[in-house]
Amino acid sequence: MKKLQSISANAHRRVADAKRRGLLANMSKTFVKCTDCDNRAEQYDHRSYAKPLEVEPVCNGCNKKRGPAIEIRALGTNHVR
Ligand SMILES: [Zn+2]
């Protein structure tokens, strides 16, 4: 799934870029609360890679519970590779 890989890589690049520009909090430097619980958020969760900057901060546990972005789910798998 080369195309999906590049879509997800692009979405992650956009998030990294937004962090650099201060549009999204850098959670390795700042405490950001998980959207779903009170733990420290560790990553930005994409619900759809078609909206690369529509992300929510979540901890690893909640990110797993949420499952993959819809583009990956549509393939019936949990992983891009
Ligand atoms: Zn959480």
C-alpha cells in the first residue's frame, strides 16, 4: 500500500511541521493532557489522513483503543505496513 503510506507519512509530516511552527503543542516539552483520559498525551491522533491537521492529543493507551485512521480501517487492517 504505497499510496496509503505516503498519505500517512504526509499527515505526520504536517503535524511535525505544525509543532515546529508552534501551531500544535510539542508534547515532549509541554504537558498536554490526553483528550480521552487525564494521562499525559504522547501523540497526535489522526481520525482521517485526509485532514492532516485535524488531530487530537492522546496517550498511547487511548490511541490504541481508538484504533487506526479511517483510511487504514477501510483496508481491514490495523497497520500501514
Ligand atoms: Zn489517554
